[in-house]
Amino acid sequence: MRNEDEALVQLVLELLQPDDHEVILMRQHEERSFAAIAARIHIDEGAARIRFHRVLPRLAKRVEDLDMGRVGEAVEGRRGLG
């Protein structure tokens, strides 16, 4: 991944809702299982899996928005989409 891409992803992670941010970091960065994520945030394993898979498209959309210079849309997503 290019440095610019990494910077965009880091910025977008900061724009996510705290719960979504935590799930992404635990799964991708810390390489935790869904069971471990679920135990950490006090939800069941299926809910952790669903949360992770639902946040991925939002993360990708915000990276795209920022990459295309649509800063307002990327930031607004925090209030609207989570």
C-alpha cells in the first residue's frame, strides 16, 4: 500500500464511529478472532462478524470520497452512516 493510501485509511478510521473503529482495528491490525472481538466489546460473535462486514463498505466509501477530494462527504458520513 502506498503511503498516501495508508494515510487516507488512517484518516478514515478516525472518522468512523468509535465502535466501528475498534472492530476494524482489532480484526485487521491486531488480527483478533471474531470471538475475541465479541468478548472485548460485549456482543456475541455473530454480531461482531456482522459489524465488521457492515463497516467495510463504509470505510471504502470514505476512502474513495477523500481520494476524490470529497472531504465534506467523508466527514458527513460520520454523522450519517456511522
